[in-house]
Amino acid sequence: FTPHIMVAARVLSVALGLLLSTAEAFVSPASLSTSFLHGDSIKADRRAPLAASPIDHVDQSAVTNAAITLAGLFQKTAKEDAQGQFFAYLLFSGGGLGVGFIQLPRLYKETQKIQALAQEGPTEGGEKLSLGPAASLVFPAPCRKDVEKVIKLIPSAETISKNAGDNYFASKGYIVESDFINNIKGCNPLAVFAAFDAVAGGKGGAVEPDTFDTKVGQWKGAGGIEQFAEDLQKSATVRLGSYAFLLFLLLLISDLLLETGMNAFMG
């Protein structure tokens, strides 16, 4: 990168870096019980709305920290001032970077579990479902018959809500992953997980009932399994985009700290 491009990229990264300043920015809405992928619980503040839009949960101190950091990007400072600037950057971004880097092993573990689902559970066998390029990077291709069986057995959002477990999001009317799984018995785990991820759009473990019924209705209607594959492609694109965005922020903010530190202590 040229210096001008790097400065512009850093401005963007720090402005968006406020997403890294709170752990909530990287926690997707998830059920409080176990699922195929999540063996531990994520507790939600009962006073908070559904964490489907992480930016809604960024506190004002994060915005202030990002603004202060932005103000210093364009200033040429002496070595003594650069040292103070380095520690200020480290203070403001250290926690966010820690949270971000902690997510990397979790994301890797999650992708491995998704791949492992291909070897689990009963299967109808036969032809594999043709997936789009993004979906094929995230999901092993399930069998078409397995997917068709899952689609046929998916109940309405109202039915799932009636059998909902002890979950905060479910109590608010959302369809959560664990309840979805519990209402579909005897199906291939990969097809079940792919179905929920497709209906959730890759945005977390809870879905609005209207969205749920609309998408499932399309799969059972004229859209069929082709619409399912298209929704799974969109879901995978969201997943990959969030992974790439996280890496982008981590790399650029780490670069900012590294160069500031070099100017402070090696210049």
C-alpha cells in the first residue's frame, strides 16, 4: 500500500474499529441451550433487544475512543509524543484487539464442526445438493434427499414457539436454533443445520417468526430446493464477509500499533 492508501485504510479501520471495542459486537444472537455447534451458553441481558445488529450495542465510550484515535492519525509527533500516543492507542484498542483475536480460534473450531457434520447422523444418500461458490466454502454439500426431508418436516414458527425451551429469545417470540433442531427428528444433522443457517441468513442463532415462515414457505412452494440453495449461498456470503471484516480490522489496527510503536521506541 502507498502511505496515502494506508492512512485512508486506517481511518476506516479505526472508525469501524469501535465494533472491536465491545465483546457484544462479535457475539451473534445465540440460544441459551446447546446445539450442534454451540456446546456452551451465551447469556443475554434481559433488558437489551435482540443482538442481531451488533452496532446497536456499541457504547458511547467506544465512539469517543475511536474519535480520539482518529484525531491523532494525521499528526506528526516527536519521539516523546509518539511514545504517549502509542500507549494511548494500546489502551483504547488493546481490549478490542484481544476480543477480536480470541474469536479466531472459536471461528476455526466452528468451521471444523460444520465440516464434521457431514460424517454424522442418518442420511437418505443419493445425489449431493449443488451449492454456490460461497456456500461450498463453508458447508459440505448435503444430499438432496436429506434436504428435501428436512424441508418437508419443518413446522411453522407458531408450532416451534409452542414447544420452545427455556430461552430468552424464544420467550420473545424468536425461533432459536435449539428449538428448531428439537422439532425436526430423525434427519441428517448437516441438512438440519444448513436449513437453520439458510433461514437465519448467517446472522446468528435467532430468527423473527415472520422471516422464518416466509423463507420456509418459499422452500415448500414454488422456490423449492433451488431457493433453499440460494438462501444458503446468501447465508455463507454473510458468514465469509463477517470473517473477512474481522480479519481486516485486526490486521490494520495491529499495523497501526506496530508502526506507532516503532516510531516511539525505534525512531
